[in-house]
Amino acid sequence: MKTVILDVRSPSDAMADFSHAWKSRKAQRSARISFASPELLWQVLTAKRWELLKALCGAGPVSIREAARRVHRDVKAVHGDVTALLSAGLLVRAQGGGIEFPFEAVKVEFVLQAA
């Protein structure tokens, strides 16, 4: 199963993992998208965008109009969400046009600690 892990960690930790993978020449089993803070994660992954990802999971390439139809939302609003999710790396542009969620599962990891 192709899983994407969304996590919260510092840029230096993310770069250390990248450096380790580069030196060992061993790719991670799952894709990982890291955010610098929980606030940034939730700014990108809003409730409406989460709903959109759920509707696109396993659907293959679809047009933005079709994505909007699936979530019962305005095309212009969905277009804005698609643009944000493309920038974050959660969606990709399909070869024949349209967009695609290229993962079968999403795992969100972060820790809330006392100050």
C-alpha cells in the first residue's frame, strides 16, 4: 500500500533524514511530507481539503470539475484547494490532464508536548 506520511518536524531533522537516506542509498518505504509546525499542517490540510482528498483517494485522474462534483462544492473553491494541495505535494497533475491523489493512505504524525 502506497502511504504518505504527514508529519511535524524541524527543517534540520527533515534534512538529516534526507542526508541519511542519500548516503545509505535506501529509500523510505513511504512518501513523507513534513511541516515545520502543527499550525502550518492544519493551515494546509483544512477540513474541506481533507474531504477532497478522501473523495479523490483511489479515484485515479479526474478533472477539477469532477472533483468539485464529488464533494458537492463550487469549482472555483475546489480549484483553490487543489492549487494548495498541489503545492504541498499531496496531489499531482495527471499526464492526460486533471489531478490525481497518488496514494492509497494518509498517516498524520505529530506530538503535542507540554511547554
